[in-house]
Amino acid sequence: DVKVTQSSRYLVKRTGEKVFLECVQDMDHENMFWYRQDPGLGLRLIYFSYDVKMKEKGDIPEGYSVSREKKERFSLILESASTNQTSMYLCASSPPLQGGQPQHFGDGTRLSIL
Amino acid sequence: AQTVTQSQPEMSVQEAETVTLSCTYDTSESDYYLFWYKQPPSRQMILVIRQEAYKQQNATENRFSVNFQKAAKSFSLKISDSQLGDAAMYFCAYRRTGNQFYFGTGTSLTVIP
């Protein structure tokens, strides 16, 4: 089975801190994604990466950056955390599109910015 | 732009009964894929069922089936013989040619014993 592991289930940080959320997948998937999940808004894509060192902005990239130095690891960075970034963050991975392959998700990180 | 709409924020069903969750989407593409994901209270999102747009036959996975109406851009999920373990948030998702997925806002399903 595909395993997508997010480094923390719960995280509490302070306003202005630089925050790192880590995600590792073990299935050699090319694509990796970071989503933010808020009640009533569903999943909103922050960034995705289709290859090492490659990234593309999603729908809400402002205030975030990402890093993909190795194929299995995709990091989300909050450059200067703000209270409106308190949310659930989900990482996902998938193979390329052929065959309509689905995404596989991690358990999520509940991030609170105080 | 592709959008996915789930018009039912909350649904409930009696145990052992059948429930249908609605999803519509907007696209100009002819080749794409549709998915239903389930997110139980433990939070990990898991795939329930998927449908290729080029296939006319509706996908089925045990108690879960879809009603795919391509012309109407509708993709509903039917859960038969509902069980307590079916209680979760359900998300409809769309993937076209490319790497992005587009998700609806979710439907919270409650199963009443």
C-alpha cells in the first residue's frame, strides 16, 4: 500500500515564526501536492510538484512556499506564520495521469497559529 | 476553469438504508476522471470509487456505486445498506489531462443507528 507520511499530526506555532510541514511518500510517485482544508471550503490546492525541484502554484499560494529536493519528500513552508493560516494541511501524492490514478493522502497536520 | 459542486453540506441516513450524495462539475474537456473520496473522523482521505469519463458503464465497488451522467455533468454516489462505518465527510473530485485535481466542498454523512 502507498504510504504518505506527514511529520506532525498537531502543531502549534506563534505568529511570525517560520513553519515547516514535511511530507514523505514511499511509492516513487512523481506528483506531490499540498492542500489546505477548511470547513465549508473543501480542499484548496496550495502548491504541487510534478518532479524534483519542479513546482507549480495552486489556487492559494500566497504566504507559502515549497521545496522538493528529493522525489519522496515535499515540504510546505510558511515563511512568516499568521493566524489566518490556522488550518488542516493535507499532503498527497500520485503517479502521472495515465489510467486515471487517484491521489493518496497523508493523515493531515492540524496547525494552530497563536 | 474546472469547478466541482457538492450542494449537500450534510446528509443523514438510517442504518441499512440507501443514500445518494450529489456532485456536479463544470468542464469543457471530453477526457477526464472523477473520484469519490471518504474522510472518516480519523481524517485520512481514502478513495471510494472512480470513473473514467470515456466509459459509459457506471462504476461499482461493493455497496458503493455511481450514477455518471456525462451530458449533465453529474456524478452522484449511492451507498447501499449503509453502515455506521460509512459516517464520514465525502468529497467529489475531478482530474483532467494534467496533474491537478479539483475537489468539491464535501458532504458530511451521518448514519443513524
